[in-house]
Amino acid sequence: MKLRLRRDQQKSGLFGLGKGFDFVLHFKAEFTPEEKELINKYGVKDYILVKYKADGVEVSVRVEELEKGGSIYMKNVTELLDLEEKLVEACKFLKMLLEVMASFGGERVIEI
């Protein structure tokens, strides 16, 4: 899995005539064929990876949206950074879940 993140900013308001900036986090995940197969097999496309409340609006990102890619607009750069961190951590967790899914039917040997 690869997670691509891009930060942008644009002038606020209609036609950019407002004061200040809006901050934008663009995201898109690239899954390997094996990961896509597991996502489909176990039906986790609708799994919510991140729920985040910013500027009074609740944002959620599902596995399917992550694959398609999207953009989230925010008024505050620190919230953008926080969301970015949450997306990265959520993708690490998803990667772990996919590894567990791939291990079903196999045996783990733990030497103690």
C-alpha cells in the first residue's frame, strides 16, 4: 500500500476574494492486487478509517474513498496536520488488518 498526500492552500471566499486561506489535504491510496483482493473478499470497502471533526463539520474517510482519492478543505493548518497524521496512522492500522486477513488458514509459530 502506498498513501499519497498533498497539501495545498487557496485564498478563502468566493473567487478567492476573502481574507486568509483555506488549506487542502489531498489523499489517495494505491493498493497492491493482493490488498485489493483482501479488501473485496472481506468486504471492508465501507470500513471507516478516520472520523474527524473540523470547523464544526465531521469528516470520515472510508477505505473505498481512500482508494479513489479525495480532498478535505480546512480553515486551520494545525487541523490539516492533525488529520494528515490520523490518515497515516489509520493506513498503518489498515495494513496490519490486511496482513491478519492474509494469514487466515496459516499457522504462526512463536518461539518463547
